[in-house]
Amino acid sequence: MRTELVGRSSQYRPVDQESRPTAASVPGVVPALLGYAAARAVGVLLLAAWGAHRGVPGVYRLSSMWDAYWYQDIAVHGYAGSTPVPGPHGPYEVYAFFPAYPMLIRAVGLLTPLSVNHAALAVAWIASLAAAWGIFAVADRLYGRRVAAVAAVLWGVTPYAVVESAAYSELVFTAFAAWSVYAVVARRWVWAGTLCVLAGLSRPTGIALAAAVSGAALWELVQGRGGPRAAAAMVLAPLGFAGFVGWVGLRKGRWDGYFRVQDAWQSHLDYGRSTFYSFKDLLTDRDTVWLAAVVVGVVLVGSGLLFAVSLIQRQPPVLLLFSGAMLVLALGDAAYFNSRARFLLPAFGLLLPLATGLSRVRNRATLVLILATAALCSAVYGGYVAFVYPDAP
């Protein structure tokens, strides 16, 4: 069974999908990926030009932004060989970073002559294309090819899409997450659980995907469908996240070792208290307000509204659970406020209401103009956070 839009509404109805082609065989994915790649190319080229003006190579900036150092350090030295870095709230340690992305960097470095920073970018860029393909596959199965193509390009023009060109783990996580969600909507439960394990080894937000996949599998079982395969997915889903957290606990000699490592970044669940005060400061602070803080605030509010629309449109449970859990983690974490928009980057389900709306623009030139303008704005803002903003997330 699959679901699709009825007429011009955003409601779903079950449709027989036995003859539905697999995602890998859909020809429409090629223009979608070309559109996504073009959007990201605009961002990379503008960043390169910006870097040349400042005497900093753009590729170097992309491979050294924010936490990229840690992933490359793990790839080169492993967890045991890395040295903690002193910080105001305790030592920063590599145990805060999940292993899938560094392992892929190390593999590419061993198999190619690429340096570690170029290998990190290669993995990230390939993963970004895989993620865009996965987003296309999910949207195509639920809404149709036109919406799917728009959704894939939209993911490449979000305000923090610069992360999609940087040496960061969000790309690997989003790729695994998107294809895991696709496997759920296609009712390929073992694949869904297996991909969820890999996502759980990519980022701490893997717990959000695990909750979504397990919740969707449980719903299938309650409905009397799915059988042993759905049960297997429900069991498999949290193993990646739980396995790494458990391993760090063993290395640290305490069950909450991973969470104590995160204390250095002040990352813990405070149920929205710090988010509330950040918004309060943003609205009442008479001192300088940085553009980045305003953009993050708009992204968070917009994401909440898009989640409400997703509920109204009755997206499949796996998407609603994933988006909802990602919102809870982004809004409820006590860490740095400006990182929260980046945390939401993998929550691609929030883009589907926008994609369905834009897909109704029947004039292709107008639609291309809208997306191209968004790509340019995203590129300019990406250059700002990379080279101008003094404390980028």
C-alpha cells in the first residue's frame, strides 16, 4: 500500500502500490538531483569567492568549519588516540561524536590518495546526494514526482544548507534517515531497522529516528500488520544509538559516561528552558542582535508551524514522529542556541508542506525563479555564517 494526494488537497488515501517502481528506477530523480546539486554549487562557488576575497580557501573553510576538526581527528587517530581539549565546562572529548562519519572518512582516505580534509568533504558531498535522493524517494511515494523534485531542491536551499557542503555528520545521518523512512513507508521493515541502526551510529539525533521507526512499527503491529518483520524493525531501530552510548559508558566506567562527556558542550535536555530565555533575550535585549540569532529564531518558529501543517495534512506516522522528536530535541536541548537550526536540518518531513505548495505553481519558469532566489539567499547567508559571524554553530 502507498498513500498519495487526492486531487489538490493534502490528504492521503491508501493506494495499491504493488506495481510501484523502486526508488532506484525512477527516472525523475535525475533532474531532482541535478537541481539539488546546482543549488549547492551556487553556495560552494559563492563561499569560494568570499574566501578568496578574505585570503582563505573556500574548500579549506568547508572542511574546517565548527566541529569538522573532531570528525577528522577521530578518522586519523581513533577515539583512544585523540587528546581532550580543555574547555570552560570541562574537557572536550571525541567521545561526544558518533563513529559512522569518521569511519567513512578513514575508509575513503585509505582507498584514495585524498587528504583527510578532502576525504571528509568527499564523504559529505556524496552523502548529501544520497540524502537528497532519499528525500525525493519518500516524497515521490507519498505525493508524486513533482512534489518530490521540489522537496529535494528545497532541502538544498534552507538557511543552513551551507552545512550540506561542509565536513559535517548531518549529511551521513540524513542519508540513512531518509532511506530508513522510505523503507518504512514502503513497508520494508528489516531495511528500515538496519538503516536506522546506521543512522544511530551517525549522530545523537539517531534516537529521534529510532523512536519514529519503532513507533511506526508498533503501530503496524497494533493494526495487525507487519508481522515478525515489523517487530524486528522495532527491536533493531535503537541499537545504533544505544550501542555507541553503551560503549562510551564502558570506556568511561559509568553508565552515563556519554552524557557526562556532553556536559563540556552544556548539552542536556532542559525541556525548553534555555530556548525560552534565548527567545526572551532576542526580543528584549537592547544590545546588538546578530542576524544569525534572528534567523535561528525564525527557523524554529517556522519549523513549529510546518509541523502543525504536517499534522493537518496527516503525514504518515513515521514522518510525524521523526519531525516531532527532532523538534523536541532542538527546542529542549540546553546547548548553544544558534546550533538548533542545524540540528533540524535532517528533519526533511517539515519541508513537505512547502513542497506541496510550491508544486502547485504551474509556470515552470516561476518555480525555477523562486527556487533559484532561495538558493542565492541561502548561499549568501552561508557565506555570512562561515566568514562573518564570529561564533558560528
